[in-house]
Amino acid sequence: MLPAPTVLSLHCLVLAFACVLAGCAAYDQQAAATPTLEQRVLELEDRMRRLEAESLAETPGQGPAQVEAQIRDLEAERARLLTRYYEQHPAIRVIDRRLDTLHGQLQPPEQP
């Protein structure tokens, strides 16, 4: 026959359970504050897009012939990379963003 639990042992059990719950809550708050890998990748891609746009804006005076030459070079590099990687590969995505930016430079500005 088991002895009846004492008030002290019940108190210790409740205290231990409360500590476990408090620890779980702290872990959940920390996990919520930590970005997921996908969020981090999206943030870095957005940052790269902004940096590329800034670097292209800092080199004004490129004529259409120079922009078209860069487009041809990037398209050749993209084709070479596609022999080894899928289209979702980060290197190909960077080239795609550069190509989008360069194609945008070739288009005349919209009139309001």
C-alpha cells in the first residue's frame, strides 16, 4: 500500500510543474522572435535587390549599347549556369533580377 501524499510533496509537484510551464513559455517567445530560414532568405533577397538597384543607379551614363552588351553577357552566363542548376538556384535568381533591372533601363521612362 502506498503512503498518502503529503502536502509538502504536492506543493513541490505543483512548483515543478509551474517551472516547466514557465520554461516552455520562455522558449516559445524566443522561437517566435527568431525568423525562420525562409523569412531570412526573403529578407536577404530583398536586400540584394535594393543593393543592385543602388549600384546600377550609381553608374549613370551607360548607353543602350552597353546595357544590351551586359544583357547578352548575363544571358550567356545564365544559360551556362542552367546546365548545372535549376532556375530556383540563388545564382540564377540574381542574374534574373539583374536582367530585369537592365531591361527596365532600356525602356523609356513613363510620362505622367
